[in-house]
Amino acid sequence: MKIPFLQKSVFLSLLVFSFCLLLIALFKSSPSSALWKGYRTLYVSSSTLNDAAVLSILNKNGCTDAIGKSNQQLPIVSQMAPVQTENQAYLQKRANFFTDSEHKLMVFYVPLSQSAGIEKSLEELSAFSESYAGTDGNVQFPHFPSLLLLLFALFLFYFSKNKIFFASSAVPLVFFAFMRPFFSVCGGLSMTLYAFYCMQKIWGRSGFVKRTLYSTQIVASLALPFAVIFISSPVNSILYVLSLLASASAIRFSDFLLDLYYEKSLFVPVPILTARQINLKSRKNIKFQLAASLLILIFFFIATFASGAAASTFADSENPALPAPSKTSDSRLPVLAEFSDWAWSSITFPYRRAFETTANPPVEGETVSIPEYSIGEDGAIHEEERIVYEYNSAFKNKVFKGISDLSYPAVEKMLLKQGKDATFAYSQGSGSSSESFASLSLAILLLLTVLLAFSAAFAPSLKARNKK
């Protein structure tokens, strides 16, 4: 028995709907904050575990490049003098990156690409007796943006005439918001909900497709969020497209259910007006629809700015004071300039005279040279000084490049990622938000919404004036 085309299309819509939502669920993520750019910080207090044991647990859970005190090595070793006892100040200060300000905790750093294994590691570490572990990146009320979007969806649903259409289109979008509750995502989705709110007025009418494609409001409100969300995260923009496909599939399925209902109903409503005859740009509609979208975007913008400022500025007295990048420098934590000074001392050590020390940091342009001897044409032996090393920008860049080539998870790699001129101090804050472009994305959305409102509100009056 052949399946009718109608049932085939319904089956396909259900398949697309399920597939899209499954992919969105697989890429579930939540906002987080981090003290270090590119790394999450883990701190552990334990009387039964040492540094190496904690690294073993992290490694087992996929954090293979976790940085800890016990897996550090000498980042620079002179082949001519591998053992040196002088100028160890940098190495001694480097050890402070692996403890808190009171030297009570063990501190580790996990690359963001491997941070998925942190939660499992926290469970295992906390299971040991007299042990507890914590991490940065904890965000209070992570679903606040998605809850705000849900309220906005319910607000539009209340005023919608075609509630089935709007609900079918909104459910996948709200689901996406709860799977990825980022301010930039939810801000963009609020604009998309507005597009479907406009579409519900003309759905089922003759000329719906043409009216939709020629509507600046609808097309812009569907397309612009993709571009703006892409600035924040390319992954989010791809998932946004999947949510639109899921919405289209849900609309198709709900339409099929309505057809089944009307087959048994004595009365089947038929729209009298075509889609072209429905005015989407009346002053009343403009004031209501775009004012609602504008208000929700403003609230998102204020909320993300306030949460970002709070996360980076205010400290929590209950948090341990952990090493972190800072505008002020703590003398207990070395900077990369001290690393380059130590590298100079280590590399040039074999070329210096016995008992010659380098207690003072090298100055720009300082050189190390060795005598070279040659026999001249006159048969005499001549001595020349050949410069072996010069402390300049070229030397520093070569040393910093060597950090990237290290085969082990060196703490210097993390320091370099913060910037060559970065300074460090102990902080009780929660770090900076993972939504680095959220404020920019929402600011662009706000601007576009204002321009769209201006265009929709004044275009009819401008046309009327031109006719006169």
C-alpha cells in the first residue's frame, strides 16, 4: 500500500523536527565565566591526594593537557650547562601559580577545549575523604535569558490570533534558548519570535509566501539574528538555522492535525482577505510589535552588560583568592618579562666567566660574546670578539616562540595566551564571561531594530507624501 503524499510530508516534517532538536540538545551549553583566557581553573583541598594524583584523575576524564605543579619542567635547558643553581627567583615565584594566596589549596588549569571533563573530575575528587574541589566558571541563574525569552513568547502568544501557528513556531525556538541560554542567542531569538508573530496574521491566506518574502519586517527579523548571532558564535548560528527548520516542521505538522480536525468538523473557516490585504504596517501594529521587541532587547543588553561587569569587577569573599590576570601586579606572581630575564640567564650561563653572576635583570642591548682566534696573513694570531647573544626583541620573540613548541603542558603557555605584557595577582572574582561578543551582538540588534521600526513606521507616510 502506497503512503499518500500528505502522510509522506508529515512523516518527513516529524523526522526533520526530531533530528534538529536532537542536534540542538547534543550541543547543549551554558554561559560560564573564567579567570584565565582559554583556561578553566580548578582548586582542590585534600589531605589524602597530592598534586600528581589530582592530575591523574583529570587525565582519566579527558583533561590530558591540564597544568599542575607536578607536571612542570624547565622550559629552557642549556645543553652545555643543564644544571644551574643561580638565578632561581623566577622558578620559585612560578610555583605560586599552583596555590592560593594562603597556600592552602592546590590549583590546576584546564584548557577550555577539554573542560567537559571537569564536572566528572569534581565528583571524583569530592568523593575522597577530607577533600573538596571547586572551579571558576560558576554562573548564578544561567537560564535567566531563556526564562526572559519564554515570558516574551507567552506575551506574544497571548496577543496572537493564530495561536496554533505561533505556538508551533515558538516551541523549537524556546527549546533552543534553554539548550543555549546565552544573551546573544536569546536576544536574537526575541527578534525571530517577532517575525513569526507577524507571520501568524497572514498564515493560511492566499499569497502567504509572496507576502512573506516581500515583507521587510519578516525577512529582516529572520535573517538579521543569524548574522548577529554568528558574531558571538558560529556554532550558535548553525543551531539557529536548525531551530528555524524545526519551527517550519512543527508548523507543517500542526497544519496537518488541523486538516484532520476540520475533516470531521461541520464548519471549516476560510479566510476572506488575501495575505496582501492584511496590513502589517499599521501604526497600531508598529507601536505594539516593535516596542515589545525593542524593550526585550534593551533588557537583554542591560542584563548582559550588568552581569559581565559584576563578574569581572566584584569579588566574592567566600571564593578563594586564586592567581588570575589583573590590571595590578602582585610581586608574588612572575610576569613574562621575568621569564625572559631568567631565560637570558640560563642560556648565557655557559658563556660567562666563573663566579660572574646576573643578579640584576639584563638591559636592552646587553650582549654576550666569546673570543675567536685566527691566523692572519702575517702569520700572527689575532683575537676577535664574536657576539653570541644579544638581549633584544628578537631574542625575546625567539624565547616566546619556544614556549609554544614545548611538548608538555607548561604554565608559560597559559601566561603567553594572556598577552606578553599581562600582569597577574590573586583574585576572588569569578572572571570574565564566556560571551565575549554578547554586548556587541545585542547592540547591533538594538540598532537594527530601531532602524526597522523607523522604516516600518515612516515608510507609508513617506510614500503618501511622494504621491501628493
